[in-house]
Amino acid sequence: MPDNVIKFQRPPKPKPPRQTPPWLKRLLIALGIAAFFAAAFIYFSLTGAAQP
């Protein structure tokens, strides 16, 4: 008989989405820009492109 009993329970509250702090967003953007310039420097230094 206990299997047929409907239990009325409140649905669990969903967790709020994680918020990235503003300083971490700025740090990630700065690291991305620095990585881009480092990759460009390494590419041009290895290939020797853009030399007159």
C-alpha cells in the first residue's frame, strides 16, 4: 500500500547560474589578447614572413 501514496513535496529550487566576477572576465580577456600577440610574434619569427 505505501507504493500507491502520492507525496506532495515542493519541487527543489534550481541553483542560480554561476556568475563570473568582473575582474576574472577582464583577466581572461587580457590573457587572450596577450596570447594572440605572442602567437603572432612566434609565427612571424619562425616563418620569416613580412621581411623586405
